[in-house]
Amino acid sequence: MINPALVIALVILGWGSAAVAMLWGLLRVIRHHYQGLPPQAESRPSPRSERHEVKVSLSA
């Protein structure tokens, strides 16, 4: 029969390793997808600030 102290230690070790693996994966995804703003992006106007004229004719 397995010692209860060993079972508790294995459960704690298993949960700890799963938590570390999830944290490592999360940090890896964040590092892969995070890209800082390019230097040109600060000088370009945002698309919402540009005005576009649309000419609409209602006559048939």
C-alpha cells in the first residue's frame, strides 16, 4: 500500500508542475504575440482622424 504522505507529496508536485507549465506557456504566448509599437506608428495619424468625403446624389 502507498504511504499517504507520498500521495499528498505527489499531488502537490503534480499540481505545482501543471501550474508552472501553464505559466510558462502563457509567458511564451505573450512574448510571441507582443510587438512594441513601430517607430513610424507614433507619427502616423490614426485612421479615425482622417476625413473622407463621400458625395451622394439623391436625384433619380
